[in-house]
Amino acid sequence: MSALKGTLTATLLLLCPLAKAQDLNGQLSAFFAQRLAGFSDEVVVKVKTASNLLPQCEQPALSVQGNAKLWGNVNVLAQCGREKRYIQVMVQATGNYVVAAAPLARGSALTPVSVALKRGRLDQLPPRTLLDINQAQDAVVLRDLAAGQPVQQFMLRQSWRVKAGQRVQVIASGEGFSVNSEGQALNNAAIAQNARVRMSSGQVVSGVVNADGNVLINL
């Protein structure tokens, strides 16, 4: 009987770390599924840290650095009271990303039919691939793109709302007043970017371009 008890005890001791690891994996999966809500609807987390280095409490507090990657190899801080341990995990995420719907030549202005959404593994995409198709609207391609190629942020720039040499309205406003005047833009600028404008007096001012193409200055 004592031999049987010894065997059962040994078996339970072997299974305990495995059960903890499986439970921790479930907690990590829920943690990353919440972080990736809106980007991915299918998240798989694989723990790469050895089981003997995992936190010992049942419900560790999980966190990642604010600028940490959303997927791929990620270090997670697991805290049990004052004890802190870092867990290395591989996060696989599946969702939609933006691709070129057809071959696009450098300098092309994008239209709604220029790009499309494709479903796949987000963790296997090139860095800074667009996930929101609206980010590609009213943009200009900075390099040739093949059909089906993932669209990365550095491949696009926003269309110029104001161009150098263009006559623009400058609206200077402050508490209780607003003054309009016309000047000549000295640089290209998209919406929400800064534009420098030479006024008729020769003075150069700087303001933010709005959707109407006006340059706004807050005084």
C-alpha cells in the first residue's frame, strides 16, 4: 500500500507543473485576446519559458510594456505578490490586413478600389503593415506595389492638401476674434500638417492645414 501511495504522490508531483503550465497558457491566451480585440479574432499563445521558471501562484498579474509588440515573440511580466518573473511567449494572431488590390505604380493616388483586406497570420507580416483600410484612403504610393502585396506605412504618404506656390487662406484666431488673410504656401502639406505661408507683407507664418485647405493659426 505504501508503495502505491508513493507512486501516486510522484505522479501528482509530475502532473502539477504541467497543470499549472496549461492553466497559465489559458490565462495568457485570454490576456492577449483582449489586447488584440479589434485586430485579431483568433489568437494562439505558446509559452517558451521552461516550466520550472514559471510563476508559482495560480493567478499571476500579467502585463507587458506599453510599447511592446502585439504579436510574435513577446516578454510578459508575471507578478505573484512581490515576486516577478518574465515569461517569453510566442503569440500567433490571425486577422485582416491591407494589400494592393492590383499592381500600383509609384506616385499613384489610391482610390477605394486600389486596396483590399486579406485574412492571414498577422505575426508573419512585414513590420508596420496596415490593418485599417481607411489608413490607405486619399494616400499616394511611394513605391511600386505588386497585386496582393501587404501595404506598409512607409510605402504611403497622405495626399497634399496644400502645395508649394498655392494661394491659401490663413485664418488667425484667438479669444473672441478671428482674422482672415491670403498668402502663398511655401511647402507641400497634408491635412493636419504644418504649412509655412508668406503673407503679402512679406512676413512668413506657420499654421496647421485643415480639411478645407485653409491654414489655421491659434494666437
